[in-house]
Amino acid sequence: MSDATPGVGSDAGRTPSPASAATATAAAGGVPRLNSAGVPGAGGSRAPGPRRGARRRGRRWRVAFFALAAFAIVAGVGWALLGDRLLVVRSVTVTGTHLVGSSRVIAAADVPPGTPLLRVDTGAVARRVEAIPQVASARVTKDWPDHLVIAVTERVPVLAVKMAGGGYDLVDPTGVPVRWAKNRPVALPQLLTSLPGSALAGAPSVSAAAAVLAELQRWLAGQVVQMSVTQPTGSGDPASQQVTLHLRTGKTVLWGGPGLAGQKNRELAILLPGKARYVDVSAPGTVVTR
């Protein structure tokens, strides 16, 4: 009869390893739990799931939204309280004027100091300035926070029209009087017309004369002292008007209507130095002289 002594190969009295415990748990139908090291065992912490991450992101978005909303409310209240006091017109600058004084432009603009800059209608201001006869166009811009800039383009006189009461009205290409002068400026040809001063604005004869004058080469334009415009008999088309140039030398040139300026200028450069006192280039290629 022998006593059984626990030996090296005996399993009695041994503590089960974690692996064998996990195996036993699996065999029993359970699911082993992993600890923080990824080894099966009890006490392991559970990793954050997708639901928990979504909740955290949602909280961040809500915080950002409420922060922006609070900022918008504060900005709106600040604008309501201070906007009309801070962002107002305190000064006006006028550029491009030579004939018209800046004070006259500012008066026509009619934007009192203290007017909220946001409420200034730049288009309406420009139209008021353009009502000044010497102003061809105006552009108004806001220079934040408290400044207004009015850029003026003035009318440029190109013709002189003698007035019945004496002196000359200096008119732009559309016939609008820019200013009055006692004597005709040497640089401006006199337009011979029977129209009264009040009928010059928009007159086709003025437009035709100004268009021809712009086509002349400099050497020829400097010789023109007078211009006249005639309408062919039976024609009511303004484009058919015939412009005649009266030169400083006493010679006369029938230019015709606007157009074909290059060929007309070349023909006159050849013919005017000659003895002819009258040159008709109204139909280029068939010049008439006498």
C-alpha cells in the first residue's frame, strides 16, 4: 500500500492560468473579458463606444453655436447703440474739379455731416452733383468709417458760340454751355449758327461739328477758326449734315459728314499747300478744288 504524493506531472493543487480560465469560460458558453493590456481577464476597462464619441461631438457643436449666437447678439446691440453715432459722414472730399468749386459740389451733394454712412445713397448723390451744368459725370464712393469721396468729371468746351448779347458761350460736344467768355479763346473754333443759346444743348449741328473737329489731325485742327453746318435740301437725317471748315489762311474746306477721316486728312495734306482756295473732300477719292 503506497501513499500518493503530489508530483511534478500532477495537476492537483495548481492555480489555473489566465489562458486556461479564458478557455474554461469559453467552454462554459461565456465570453472572456479583456483587461487593459488586451489579455483575457477580469477588471478590464471598456473602450469608448461610437455613441459616446457622437455625444461628445454634439456637445462641442452646441457650445460653438451658442458662442456664435451670443457674439451676434452683442454685435447687433452694439451696432444699434453706436453704429449711427460712429459710422457717420464727418468729411467729404471732391476731386477732378477745375471750373466748379468744391463747395458748390458739396452743396449740391446735400449730405449733411452726421448722416449715417450706411444710409447714404451714392447714386442719388451722384445725380444731384451731375445737375451742375459744368459736370459731365460724378462718381461717389464711401470711405469707411466716416468719409465720402466725390470724383467729378467736368465738361470740356470744344466750340465757341457767339451770343446776341455779346461774348461767347463755350459749349461741350453735346451743346451744353460750360462757361461764358468775353472773347473767343484762340484754341476753340467759332460755330456759326443761328440757334439761340437755349437751343444748343442736344442740337445735331453741334454734335456734327464736334465730331468732325475730333477727327482732324492736329496740324489741321489748329488752323480752323470757324465751322458751319448745313443740312442737304430734302434730307432730315442728322447724319447727312455737311460740315465746312474756315481756316486761318482764308481757305475753305468742305469736310462733309463725320467718317473716312484718315483719307480726308491725307488728301488735305496734299492739296492745302497748293493755290486752291476751296477744297471739297466730302467724297474722298473725288476731290473738288477751285
